Amino acid sequence: METSHVISDLILGLVGLFVFFKYLMKLPLMETVLWEAFVLSVSVAAFAGAARFAGISNAGLISVFFQNMAATVGALGLAVVSWFKVWENDTLDSKIGWSVLAAGFIIFALLQVGVIPELISYIPTVSMILIAAAAIVALTNGQSKLGMWLLAAVFFAALATFRDSFVDDYDNSIDAYHYLLSCSLICFGMAAARPSR
């Protein structure tokens, strides 16, 4: 049993649930679905990861499955809903939302069967860039709180993604990833709670 990893994964999972119930449940359905595609996928992956670190080896498969879902469906959903928060003043068009989810699930399915496996590393990075761009537009439009929370979310997500460049120890790197991603989830929740224009 790897206790520190169990604890950090459980904290990540619990933070995701907190963000969902505190911030996302109050939103219109389509917004909630796009935010939660990332947040709840991360939470399930974290709880399964905690089980794996506790010695339940089969839980690792579940964790990887939901990590991939967060990196595809979730990442696309985050990018679209972030731009929606910046530009829209009404509810998100469900056709756009379902189209984004469908595209994400198609990419996810292709990855699961071994087609275009290299995409898994590009989608989250492109998503972070798009969210950062949305944050900058929000700041220039006077939506300072939305822009700052989105920038903070991307900042912590980027630190989590590239933590190996500043955390040398492998075990500490795993825990750093979980804690930094927890911070990112909270920031995304705070951004989601900001009113649209």
C-alpha cells in the first residue's frame, strides 16, 4: 500500500465531488454536462487510482479509462464551455454541447481501440491553450474574476502536467500531480460559478 498516493488521490477525488456539488450542479444542464465531463472523470479516475495504490490492481484499469476520458471528452468540454462563459449571455445551445461531447467520445473511442494514440498527449495541451486564450479575452472584456480563475486553473493544470520538470522524486511527483490538479479543479469550479456576460 502506497499511503501518500492513496491520500492524495482521495483528496483529488473528493475535491472533484465538492466542485461538482458546490458549483456545477447549479448551472444549466448543458453547461453542467460540459464542466462535469472533465471534473467527474478526474474524480472517478482518482478514486480508482486510490484503490490501485491501496493494492487493488484491477482498479488501475478503471483509473486509466477515466483519465483518458478526462483528457479527451473532458478537455474538449472545458475548452468550449470556457469560451461560452466569455462570449454568451444566454444558455449554451444544446446542439453545440452535444456535438462537442460526440466528437470527444469519438476521439476517446478511437484511442481505446488503439487508433491515433498520440492524440492523447495533444488534446489537453491544445485545450489548455484555448482556455488560456479565453481567459485573456475575459480579462480584456472586463470579466476579471472569470479570466483570473480560468488562468489560475490552466496554471495549476500545466504545473500538474509538467511536474516532472521541477519534482525530481517519482513518488513526490505523483502526489504533486494530484494536489496541483485539485487546485485546478477548484479554480475551474470558481470560473464556472461566474455569471456569463
